[in-house]
Amino acid sequence: MSTQAAETTVHRICPLCEACCGLELKISNNEVISIRGHEADVFSHGYICPKGASLKDLHNDPDRLRKPLIKRNGKFVEASWAEAFAEIERRLPPLLSAHGGDAVATVIGNPAAHKIGLLMYFPRLAKALGTHNIFSASTLDQMPKQLAVGLMFGNWLSVPVPDIERADFLLILGANPMVSNGSLWTVPDFRGKAKALRARGGRIVVVDPRRSETAAVADEHHFIRPGADVFLLLGLVHTLFDEKLVRLGRLAEHVVGLGAVEAGVKDFSPERVAARCGFDAQTIRQLARQLAGAERAAVYGRIGTCTQEYGTLCSWLVDVLNVLTGHLDQEGGAMFPKAAAFAVNTLGQPGSGKGVTTGRRKSRVSGAPEIMGELPMICLAEEIETPGAGQVKALISIASNPVLSSPNGERLAAALDQLDFMVSVDIYLNETTRHADVILPGSSPLEDLHYDIVFQQFSHRNHARYSEPVLAREADTPPEWQILLRLAAIAQGKGAQVDVDKFDDELFAGDVRRSTGAQADSQAGSQADAVLAALSHLSGPERQIDFALRTGPYGDRFGQKPDGIIWPR
């Protein structure tokens, strides 16, 4: 008699790039049989790339770690979860006690952006450690853009993205969305959307030092000297003022500093910057005229405009061009996504915000200012190497491989060998985690729930999508949010045997009371109690998703807006 389980169809959001495509999987006996694009997905409409199709290979990869590892006499040996946390409890608290919170650095990598358990609970771990030495992959590729939009629009994640489905003209600098399907711009099937743009008479112009896949399908491709984007952008802005092409339109009442911008670009005429860019002046002027003359247009710059000497200035000038041509926050232009949950720029009273602050502290050795609470990744090695008060003695790395991905990886690798203790939360033994004393394996994406916090804030269309785990996790393997919460408990002195669910309840209740002002107002306290009661059937990230959706811009506000959305759980 056959024991073969029936084949079932499940759906999942792809976690392997910023496009966040919907996938349809066939499952049998807790194994993936096939993966294809989900035709009914409200966002990606069946699009899939080779990355999504390889998700099965990632799950089945024999090199993926499935058990904790502890380094004994220089070699890793498998251990139980209890043994791994006991080793951390034995070694981490004494370091914190002797040297303080800043002696323990943290580094978190790009995969965490798709892992809600890691993303939501990392701040809890950092707070428990009391460390200011926080590093992430953001400082390697995108912090210039986040700094620019933070200063310009008041929030680190208020990144305007091209409304490609209604645009007539796109100017793309230093980006290759034909391959990436967007970066700080979530746009699955860029190829199809670009083809549709051109079919309706629109144009795409690419500026890039190489003939990228995007440049190859554009209407125009202009080569530029590497690192010269800032001079081209200054020349374009100069032309708009010089030829009286500035059209603020309805943006006029929201714009300040226009005269300062005009004065600032006065010395950067196309004729002056042309040689530095590798352009002729007339081409620069013509590009400015095309942009200003298009009814619906957007300028988009990405990693090539960020990872250079003038990255922040380039990132700012991209949006200056969108403002001066009247294309910011306009249909078919560069628009602000309005995420359904977790977006700080959708909370509170409209028209108000705290803005951003930088440089609240500086790195100990180089004096580099923090931005968005982070220090530059390139400072990590020197913070470990340099003796003195505040020297980094331990490291917790989470889904991160900076020895491979950051500059001067050899120096960082040597520095990691000097640490007194290192813990990694990762699914691989790689160039960075091999230096750890304890490795705690995270979950396969297919074993984990999924809700994109970050990428819905960069999406070309507003949406809210959630994926349940599609494969069963091994019984003794904790979800990633519990791994980080147990590490936080160890750092706080609560011990490895802490009741994680109770600890999570306490922390979440504190979040709700702070967000409602319950600590200073009895009526708000009653409201907080009602919210906590309404969510009492949930825990972990699911509870946070429901709370964020219901208090978000489309939410039901826990009954205050009966037609608002509520998570159907």
C-alpha cells in the first residue's frame, strides 16, 4: 500500500532579492516538487526569475547548517541548542560585565531584510546588549541614499520610486534593473514594464560606464567616466535654471532653498563639466530638456551613484531633478510608496514628523559619525584592533558575511581572530562565521513565515502580502525571533533558560503602552489593554504584523475604522 502523501499547492513570497515575487510551490512529503511564478499574485502577477526557481536548492543544500556548532580546540563540533546557549551564557555576560555594552559589536546582513524574525528582534538584542557598535550591510551600498532622503524628506526610508507603469520617460543612472528588478525600488518584471513603457511611446535613457543589460534595451545609452555622475547631475540642474526649465507646479508650496540650489550649481555649466563626464555639453543640455519636457518622468539612480566619493550628493541631486521638473510625488513620476505596515512615515498626524538626526555619536577610532544608528562597516576592524576603553571584544553576526562583502576583508578576518568571543546566527559556515565560537543556524526561508517590512516601503505599487511557512521546521529548532530573544535575555542577565514567550509578551506589552501613551494616561492605558487582549491569540512576529497592519494607514484601528483592513488570522 502506497504511503505517498498527496501533492499540495502552497504560495510563498520569494526572499532572494528585492523584487519579492510571488511563488507557487508543489509540496509532497515535506519536500518541494516544483516552483513556478504565482499567476494570481497581486503584485508580481506570475513573474519569476532564476533566483526564485532555485529556492528548493537553497533549502536542500547539503552545506546549509541544521545544527548548532561550537568551536572546541579550534574545530567545530555539532551541539544541541541547549549546549550552544549554555556556552553563550557562560562567556558573553562576563565580557559585558567587565567591559560594558560597547565591547560587544553587532553586524547584520542583507538576508535579514527578508527575515521578519531577524529584522523585528534585532533591535531588542541590540538594546539588551547596550551597544553603540552596530554595523550593517546598508553602509556598504545604500546609506548615501538613505541619508539624502532623510535630510530632504524627514525619514530614512522615504525613498521616492519611479511610477514605471505610468511614466513616459525614465532617466536611469548607475542601476541595472533588468537584472536586479529594482534596488531601493521593488519592481518585479522590470523587463515587461519597460517594454510596455516603450510600446506606449515612452523612452528610457541609461547613463552607465558599461553597457549593462538595461543599457542594451534602452532608447539611449550614454557612457560616463566612473565617479563622474555628480558632475553630470550638477550640469543637468544648472541647465534647468539656465534655460528657465524649472517647473515646480504644486510642489512650490513645499519647497525651500530653491535659490540656494541655483546659486550652488552656478559654476557647473554643461560646458564646464562635459569633459569630466565624458559627455559633450549639448548632450547634457538635451537630456535636461527631455526630462523637463516629459509630462510624466522620473530620474532613478542606484548603487553606481551611491558607492562613490560623492554618493550622498548624487543621491540628493537625483531627487532635486525630480523636484525641479515637477515630477516628484506625481503620477508617472517619482512617487512615495505608502506601505500598509511598519512604515514610520505613515504614522502619527499627517504633515508632521520628527525628521532625522545624524552624528549623535562617533566611532571610537576614526571618529566616523553614526547614521541611522549605524557606524560604517569599514570601521569594524579598527574597533577590534585598537586597544583602549570601548574596544570591541566580542561580536554577534547575523546573516552577514562582511569578510567577503566589505572592503579589506583580509584585515577584518585577521581582526576577528583577535576577538575574545564571537557568535553567528547563520545558515552557512562561511568566510565570516568560520571565526565564530558558536554558530546558531537560522531557518530555511521555506520553514519560516514571511512578511516584507522593508521592501513594501520601496514598492512601485502598494500592497500587503504574507506567507506562512510551507515546510515543517525540525521539532527542536527554534524560530529565528526566539534565537535573538534568547540572546537578548542572556545579555540582560535573565539566563538561557528564560521563558521566551513570556519575555516576548512583556516586551510587546511595553511597545503597545508606549505607542498609545498609556504610561501617562489612564484612558490610553485602557486602550492598550484592549489592544493586547485583541492580539492575545498571537505571539512573535505574527502579533507584530497584525498590530502594525491594524494601526497602519489602511488599518481598522482596532474598530475605530470599521472598513479598515484586519489580518484574517
